[in-house]
Amino acid sequence: MAFATELTAVVIDDHPAVRAGVVHWLSCGTPPVTVVAEGEDVRAAWIGEGAQADVVILDLHLDSTTPAMGDLRRLTEAGRRVVVYSMRADDETVLQCLELGALSYLTKAEGAEHLLEAVRTAAADRSYTPPSLAGAMAGDRSERRPALSARETEVLIEWFQSESKDFVAHRLGISPNTVNSHLERIRVKYAQMGREAPTKAALVARAIQDGLIGVSDL
Amino acid sequence: MNETADRVLGGCRIAVLLATAAIQVGLSLARLTDTPGRLAFAALAVVLVVAAWWVLRWKPVPWPVALAGAVVVLAASTVAVWTLPTDRLFGDENWASGLAGWHLLVLLMDRPALAMAALVLQMTLAFVRQFGAELTTRGEIGSVVIVGLSVLTFQAATLALIGVVNRRAGEAAEASAERDRQAHRKALAEEREADQRNRFAGQLGATLPLLAGLADRTLDPRDDEVRRRCALAATQLRRLFAENDDVPDPLLHEVSACVDLAERRGLTVTLAVSGEPAPVPTAVRRALTAPLMTALVAARSHARVSVLRADDEIRVAAITDGEPGVTENGSGAVDVEWHALGERSWMEAKWRSRPN
């Protein structure tokens, strides 16, 4: 995959140690991601260099017990690509983040590998579904959940259980790439729910471009 | 009133009935002299026979019958006493005034207050007739009152005695019933305890033979297999202790208990949970966690445990770097699958809350 320019990110987290860790992980990735700004609240993503960063890595619990859903909404409405990186939250909060247009949701138990992958795919307007998010979608019992095929549900469950796409592919007798396509298709289905957001529109447009879904599927 | 007391009262009733019949036939029959007396005697005999129909079957005389009978008895005794010529009122010919009270007792024994009132009324009617006759001397008046009152007192005492016996019988029966209830409760509690002990012993799984083996040195703690069995037994115990805890999410509580023990053994375990807590029967929780314990005990260093609760199914899965276990598909309600891929093995226990 060719990236014309280097990827940039802004890290928002109220714990300095977490910010430092994330900066280090991202700088060690291939290709490395440059953190152009960091801060303990969401201002860092709106002013200075942070306003131009490709991806916003947002901690949902900033100094308070209620998740910063308003901040997330304002960012996605402005077309910012947001990866939520949070303590383990309940499934409802996770799915709400997707509805608001976050491109990915990671729990802090999920390490560098998933975070790097999430940032890289988000920069390309694609979604990334880490295992915890797959679990939340597989256990989704809300009325508004999109209709998933049996195979898509199986992929979600196996990915949630194993954390290994090779394993999922082997178990279901498909290729790892097909596993990814299933996950992206599921995310497109979720992107079509709830309120409009530029990031979600971009996600769907990208899926059509990649041939994951046809225009007739919309 | 309970059964025993009823039986005692029934016995008293029969005793008084037989005594009355004996007095009527043995003492009064020979003293009949005139026609009204014979009629009264016959009426009293009929009342006794009618009452015997219930009394001899250990039952009280029904209320309307008893009341009608009492009226007949009072009438008969009045007729017998009032038709006697004055000069015979104080002799053997006046058999009725002493006898009728017993009939009233037979009929009204179950209602002591009413029985007492009827006795007093009957005796009063007799007194009125006797005092209305030409009593002249204080000696005559005295002897009439003494005879009348002694009969009345004897009858009242009988009534009171029956009351006391009856009450005591009731209390005794109550005490014995309470003793029976306590014995029953004790037996139940013992049975429950034994049952729980058995169930617990059943749930102890491999623990008891393992402990026995270690104790008599047929098992060597240095042996890897023995250690594995110890780890499994410890996990089973830990899960069993968690089973009865009162927690909002019992399945997750038990899974966490299994994970906790694996971590103490030095394993790196990640636990992922998704979906809302759902009610799971105890037997199903056991079936879901049993293969998980097997998988965790087999793991060498890493395990990922996941609990997924979707619409109508619950899946407990474990991916470890150990050998896959044997499918223990015992309970039927839970499907257990094992799968190996390279160095890793995958286990999934699945339960559908609404079977197809």
C-alpha cells in the first residue's frame, strides 16, 4: 500500500503515560505514524497542528465518568477520522460510537498491533473492527441493528473469540482477505444506520470503490 | 378442636349415654305408676335412642336435633312431675326430676353453658312444683332442696369434668402434633443436608480420588499428569464455590473464577465479554464451564477466554496454546467443540436458550 505522505495523528487522553505509550507505538509502526499533537482534552484536535492531523485517537472517558459523546459527534461532523481508544465500555456505548461515525473502537486491553491497524485503515477512510468491537456487534440485541447474514455473524463471533484472522479463515474455510471483506461489509451496514456523518459517507463510498458492495445494495 | 379431643369428647358422650340408659331402665322403670308417667318415660327413651344414633358413632348430636330433644326432655319431665299427685312428689314415684338432667347432658354436652342453663331450668321446674305442693315443715323443704341440689351438682360436676378432660386432651393433642411437626422438619432438614452433601460430593469431581491417591502415595506430585489433575480439581472447587454466590451475572462470575485460578497458575489470560447478562440455569453453567476448565488446565502459557451472549445463544470459548481436550458432550443442552490449529487449540461451548 502506498502512502504518498506520512500519516499524522493527534492523541487525546487524560493520562500522560497512555499518551506517551501511544506515541511510541505509533512511531514504531511500519509505516510509522507521526503524532503531531497530543493533549488531555479535545482542544488539541481543533487548534494548531492537531487540527490538520489525519486521524484523531480519542479517549472516551476524559476526566469524567460520562463518555465524551458530544466531542465525538462534533469531530465526526467536521469530517475528522476518529479512532476511539477507551477503557472497556459497555456494548451500548461502543455501538453508539459507531453510529456517531467513529471509524474504529478499541479497548485499552487491545494492544499496539490493533491500534496501528486501526489508525492506518482510518487514514484511508476504511473501518477497522478489532475483536472487542466484533463481540459488541455479535451480541447486539438492539432493535435497530442491521440484518447480518449467517456467515457474517460467524465471522464476527470467530474473530471475537480468536483474535486471529488466520484462525477465523481456517475455521470457516475462507481466505484472510475474505474475512476482512466480511468485516468491512458489516461495518458498512452499521454505517448506514443512525445519523449521517461525513466519515460514514466516506466509508460507504470507499466500500463501493473497493467493490465490497454495489450501489444497488444501498 | 382437633381429632384427639373429638375422640375424648365422643367417649365421654357414650359413657354418659350408657349411664343415663342404665339409670332410666334400672332405677326408674320399676317406679312407674301412672299413664302420664309412662308416656314421659317413653318420650325420654325415644330421645335417648335418637341421640344414640349419633353418640354411638362418636359424633355429637346435631344442633337442631339436640335442641328439639332438649325441649322434649324438659316437657316430658315437667309432665311427669306435674301430673303426680301431691302426696307422691317426695317419694319413689318422682323419678323424673332426677333423671331428665342426664338426658340433657347427653344432648347438650358440646355446649356446656347451654347444658348448664337447661339443667337449672329443669330443676327449677321440679322445685316450683314441689314448693307449690303443701310443704309445711322446714325439714321437708330442706330435704327437697338437698336432694335436688345434690343431683344438679353431680350433673354439673360431670359436665365440668368432661370440659376439663376435653381441654387437656386438646392441649395434649396439640403438643403431640407440634412434636410430630418438629420431627418431620428435622427429618426433612436431615434429608436436605444429606442431599446437598451428595450433590456437593458429585460436584467435587476428580478431587476425592486425587486426594486419596496423594494421601496413600500412589500418585506422585512431581508427575506432570498429577499436577494437571490437581490444577483441574482446584479449578473445579473454585468454580463450585462461586456457584452459589449471589451475583448479578453468575455465568461471568464462574468463568472469572476459572480464569482467576489459571492466572494464579502463571497463565496469561485475556477475558473478553460481550452482550448483556442473561439468565442461565445452574446445570447449563456447569456444562458451559466444564470444558473451559479442561481447556485452561491444558494451556501452557496463554489463553484467551471469551463469553458471548447474543440473542438466544451463549458461547463460552477458549483459545489456548495447549492440547485440545476430549469433547464431553454429556448434558445434551450444551454443544462442545474442540478444534486444533497448529500450536493452538480452540474450544467452544454453546448453549441455545430457545432450542429449535
